[in-house]
Amino acid sequence: MTPETLVSLDRAHLIHPVSSWRDQEEHGPRILQSGQGSWLTDIHGNTLLDGFAGLWCVNVGYGQQSVVQAAAEQMTRLPYATGYFGFASESAITLASRLAAVTPGDLNRVFFSQGGSDAVDSALRFIRFYQHARGTPEKRHVIGLARGYHGSTYTGAGLTALAAFHRNADVPLAWQHHIPSPDPYRHPKGPDAAAIIAACVADLHNKVAELGGPEHVAAFFCEPVQGSGGVAVPPVGWLSAMRNACRELDILFVTDEVITGFGRTGPLFACEHENVVPDMMTVAKGLTSGYAPMGAVFMSEGMYATIRDATPAGVAVGHGMTYSAHPVSAAIGLAVLDLYQNGLLENGVRSGVHLAKRLASMKDHPLVGDTRSMGMLAAIELVTDKQAKTKPAASLGISKKLARIGYENGVLFRAFGDDIIGLAPPLCMTLEETDILCDRIEVVLNTLLDDKDIAAAIA
Ligand code: PLP
């Protein structure tokens, strides 16, 4: 099919995830054709450096032949095996045990989902089962963070605190609540780390009290680094302080590592930075590096045993999907894990250090208010007044301009609203490619300045 035909068919039929349906129909898609390493080629033959690893998921990069072969081999031998009725596949069992060996603490029990949203939804259901099993069914409220993102099932969208996911959807649900984000750039106590951490712990205690005390609260969910909320990197010590607060309050501490898992921030899991062991952890994206859909929920031995022991023999714990623990995704997960454990994490750390240095030097740019990163997860925050931290006015249309100028300059990143450029390059990106990425971003920032309205808006 010609590119023109594909574009018109897309406009007529394909509903895109989290997109403006009007813009999509008006402009049609940008169609990607192939990829190698950190590079993509579109249907017109343009090459693009992928500064966002697809959707923060292609951590191993494109065209990894060991992954392709693992998938082909599994598909040829056994493309599907149900996990229902006592069946399993070798790849799913092997992946579960290899992950149990590398997850923090005693997070040894794993349920495989199809992605991050249903991993979060599964976690919420398991938490409910657990509170019933413990004999504390009145512990039903769940607390998340402002600017948090936890997927787009009904329960995940409610736990999310981003306006687009609440609009016309009747969420958050009655048992879902939020406390302020720990973002050092915009926190009222910022940038002092100790003050932010103390305020966040107090916010959690206050919210729990407002909900009637710990006997009414089941869990606190957080991303170790907030992703879709604009890559907000909390101060060092925040994660462990929140973990300790949850332990004191007797509420479950759940980390959503759908973005931060699998080397995105350096180590395999972001919890490792502070030696934090959550009660539950959700992952997806880097688990299969986007080569096939898969997510997972890990739970502690204690939680698992509580649910198991409260469920009579022969009675099913009623949660699962046709594609839970899909054998092809599991085979891909194993091949991807081999890559992480054979040099890829180290490469990500090296390139992440270089990325942080290059970003720090962009702080002098007239439009840049803040740059921040942890490993290969980063953001550049744009302001029109550095002193007052003024967000660019929506009328300047920066979000759309960023996407267009980036594409024209052969670089992909993600614009969050009109003020934040998000970066999550593949972990295989070399130092030279990291320089090309940053050079191109600098061109994008300077091109924004050429826009008379934007230049005039800068204080
Ligand atoms: N949780 C977090 C932290 C995420 O960033 C995402 C997706 O970006 C999700 C959950 C949902 O994952 P998925 O898009 O695979 O359903």
C-alpha cells in the first residue's frame, strides 16, 4: 500500500491510544517502518533517533536478533499455552523463577499480565483479596500521588492523577485518593530535600487520618520516578521514607515500576537505589522491551500465603486472563533479561551519566527552567520566566511545535503538555548517539526561540 492510502485508511478506521481524535483524523499518522539499535526509519525513508524508546519500553533497542530468535523458536514450538486448569509453559515458569531471583527482597511470587494497566488492576484486585483474607475488609481506600500515572483501566485511571484520564470517566473511584507529588522543582517546600520528604510523609499521615485511620486504608501506590506526570525525580531518601511510613501505618507499599523497571534508571529496579523492598511491585514495558505485550505483578511471600491460606482447597482465586503468562512473551522476556544481565544495564548507566551532563549544560538556555534525570529517564522543563517558573502559555502551542520540529530534525522525544520534554532513550544508546540526541534537542530548543511569539513571551 502507498503511504497516502495508509494515511487515509488510518484516518477512517484506527482509533489511537491517548490521542486527540480530531487531530488524528485531520493530520493522519506518522508511519514507522523499521528500526535498528536506537534508530527508526519512517515510511518515507526518514531516519529518526529514538529518544523515547518507543513509549519508554524498547530498552534493548530495535533489531535484537537474540530476542527475535527466541520469539520465533517459541512460536514455532508452542505459540500458546494456557495457565488455567493447572497448565503452564516452560518459558513462563523459567521467567518467573529468574525474575524472583532478581526482584527486591521476598517479592518471589509473580502474576503475568498483558501490560502495565492490567498489572496495576491485578495488583488492586490482589490487595482487595488480601485485605479480605486478613480479616480486614474495611481496609479499602488506596492512596496515590498527584501527577501519578497507573494505566487506563477503570481502576488504574482512577489511581492516576492526570486530568485527561479522569475527564468524562467518573474517576477517581470513591476509594481512590491522592497526595501531592514530591517533584523538587514545583514542590512548595522545594528544593530542600529534607523539607519535601517531611512534607510528603506528613501528607500521607494526614490523608490516612482523613480517611478514618489505618484501619480504613489498604495501600499506597507510587512510581519511584513519576513518568507520565512529567518525569518528576523525587529527592534521594523520599522512597525509603514513604516505605517506612507505610510500614508504620500498616498499609501496603506498592511501587509501580512499569517505566522505571528493567534498567531505565540504572539498576534493574529503581527501588534498588535506596534498598527499598515494597510489598508489591508492578512492571511491564522493559520486561519484554516492547517486542511483545507483557506485564507482571510481584507480591511478597507473606501476601501470597495470606491469600492462599484463606482460600479453601479447590476454590479458585478468581483473577486471570487468556493471555496471562503468554509463552511467547515469556520467551522474549528471558532473551531480554539475558541482554540486561550481559552489559546492557552498564551501558545504560554510562550513557545516562553523559546524558545528565549534557542536560545540565542546557539549563542556561533562555527557555529551560529545569533539567533532571535518573539513568536513562530524563526531562527538560520549559518556562517563560525562570524566576517565577512560569509555564509557557497554551496559546504559544509549544507542544505541537515541539513534536513537529523534533521530527523535522530527526529526533523523537515526548512533549508533556506545553512545558516538559521527556526523554527515555534505549539503554543500548552509545555515547556518540547520546551526543547526537542532545545536539538535536538543542537545535529544537533554538528553533523554538526563532518563533517570534515564543521569543516575545520570555521574561
Ligand atoms: N503504570 C505506569 C507507571 C506507566 O507508566 C504505565 C504506562 O505508561 C502504565 C502503568 C500502564 O501500562 P500500559 O500502557 O502497558 O498498560
